[in-house]
Amino acid sequence: MFTGIVEELGEVVRVDRRHDAVRISLRGPLVASDVECGDSIAVSGCCLTVAAHDTDTLTADVMRETLDRTVLGALAPGVPVNLERAVHAQARLGGHLVQGHVDGVGTITERSPSKHWEIVRVSVPAPLARYVAVKGSIAVDGVSLTVIELEDETPSLTVGLIPTTLALTTLGRKRVGDPVNLEVDVLAKYVERLVTAREVP
């Protein structure tokens, strides 16, 4: 479980493509400093398992399901990634509950910079739009953000990025047209499941 508060802006250093999977190595001295094999790490919002590590890099395997549903399949050496270690039970929950289970891929369609912040519009896959609410939470590339506006007709949402987010995450470097991983609030999915599930006789 994660909070969507990015700890470090890492970088892809190696991508080994296999038949139906990818092994990626990432540079992130802060995050790699105390991980162990088997630990969960959020990589731009995707929960991956550490397979190997040293003092400043970690390696994880990415299976076909993840490659098909996220932007990780397009990673290449030199590309920045958001990194977050799994949250401890006693830690402050600074963002919202993020599982690292990406629900779909959106696209940045507009950036509107201001003096002290930037408004970013992101397209939302139609099947996910019903889980998004104004002033609700969403994880964009693993960053916990608050939805400012929601457009249902052509599903999209806007979020506000403060200087810290722009400087310390990949969202400050993304351009219009770039894809991003989206994870909606898990509570919305469970509520829908409970409401729509048929009663078992």
C-alpha cells in the first residue's frame, strides 16, 4: 500500500526485454538505500516487487498484464520515474490510499501554467470516469492529486500541480500528448461492487 507521495525522482538505467515480460533497473539512491528483495515499490504508480538491488539501483520484473495496462512498456534508459516505498502502518497518510494497481492510461491534453501552480487536464478512459469525483482523489503516475474539475462528455479531469510536485515528480516534465498511469480511488470500486453484486441464494 502507498500514499501517492513520491519520495524520489528516479531514472531507468536498463531495460531487458523478454518474450512476454520486461526486467527494468532503476536508479534511486534514496529508495534503494533500505529496500530488500521482495519489497514493494511504486514505479510511476505501478506496484512492482524488488528482485535485486544495490546501494543506488533496484531491479524489478514486469509481466505482460502490467505492460498491457500501464505505460511501463514504453520505458527506456534515461526516462525519469516516480518512486515510492510501501508505507509503514505507523506513517502519516499524507496523500490517499494507493494500491499501485493501475486502472488505465490517460493522456495529458492541456497544460495551463500560472505564477505559482499549473493546471493540467488529463483524458480518462470512459470506463473509469464513473469512479472519479470532483474533490476526490486520483493517482496520476503514482502522484496523489485532488480532482478539480471533471468533464463527463469527453471524459477528462483537471488537477493542480504545486511547485513541489512540478519539481520533484515526472509530472513537471510531461508534455501534452504524453500518457500517464491512472489509479482511481479503490473505495469507489468496492462501493460499486457491493451495490451491483447479485445476492447469492
